[in-house]
Amino acid sequence: MLETEAGNASPVIEVFAYGEYDLVFDWSGLRRVLDVGAHVGSFALWTCERAPYAHVISAEPEPRNFSDLASNIERNGLGDRVEAVNAALGSEPGTVTLHVPMNRESGSALATGGDSVEAVVISLPELLERFDGPLDLLKLDCEGAEWAVLDALDAGTWAKIPQLVMECHASAGRTVEAMIDLLALHGLTPTILSRGPSHVTWCDEVAMIWAQRGSAFPDRVADG
């Protein structure tokens, strides 16, 4: 059970009604999952339902979304399995100004409109250090910050990512194809699950990408 304001529910609907992460692979084998861009907890709950032994670290920078995330973790009795981190992902520690639209769904440092909030920045290596063992899955939806974050990773950190599912925001010369090339350069085999025009002004196109070390891809659950 998830709760948030009605105008902030679109990401929840995308996960549970539209099956954004409805991938047929061995969810039950997951033990350590990093959920970047957690919003109010949809992906964390989705994962916990399918991966009963997984520990999830969920990072969310926007204060009101984070409050809902923490409440939803408690509401569903997942305090021992999901750790909430109130921070934005970045290439190095510090702070960042996010611009948050009225609906709160897509706060980004790249946006030009909306209320401004300051967020603590945490790096991907710092988040990985919070786990007691190797990462199994990275989910990345950080509203354009993925480019700077992934560009800054060294070879050792890349090697710690066995598979990921991400939302790629393409704009200003940063294309979906460029992201595919970046993932492949670091030993991941990527495939585009979906792509289409963006509905925010700072981004031209959005694509869902799955990538893993090896050549096998999970299947989408058939519609209907």
C-alpha cells in the first residue's frame, strides 16, 4: 500500500498499473538492490514483493517525496528491508539545487521552473559502501543526473554493477545511443525497452534501458 498526493501519483501508476519494471527474470535471486530516484517507494515495494530476501537502499532527494517514502516503508512493515536515504545522486559529495514542479514527480537540477530546494548529494560509490556485499541490481532514475554520475565512475565501480535498469534522459547532444555506447564500453550489454518524447522542457527524449553483464535479457510480461 502506497500513499501520496493524487497529483504526485503518476510514477506509482507507471510501476504498478503500467508495469514499467515488469521484467521476467530471477527477481527471487536478488539480495542487494540500489534504488536511485525512489520517489515515494514504488520500485522498492515492487522489488520487495518479488525478491523476498532483498535488502533495498532507496535514495530520494525531494523532501516531500522522501517523507512519503519513509512513511510508505513503515506502512508496509519494510523497515528492516528498505533503507531510505534523503539525498540526490551526483558525481561527488556536496549539495545541489533541485527545481521541483508542482506535481513533485520530476524534480531535477536541469529544470528551469518550479520551487527550488537544496539537496545533499551522495555519490554512487558511497551508496554501494552501505551494502554488506556485492550489488545485484541498480535501478537508476535521477532525472538527467545519470550522465554526470556515470561519466565520473572509475573502472572499479563500473565492475560492481552487474545489471541495471535505468531511465535515460536525452538532451543537448546526450542521445540514447550515446548512453548505449557508454554502457557497452564498460562491459554491460544494453537493450532499449522503450523510448519516446519527453514531457518536460529540459529533456528531448526518454528511454528505459536494461543492461547486464552477459547477453541474456529479461522479457517483458506480455500485455493482457
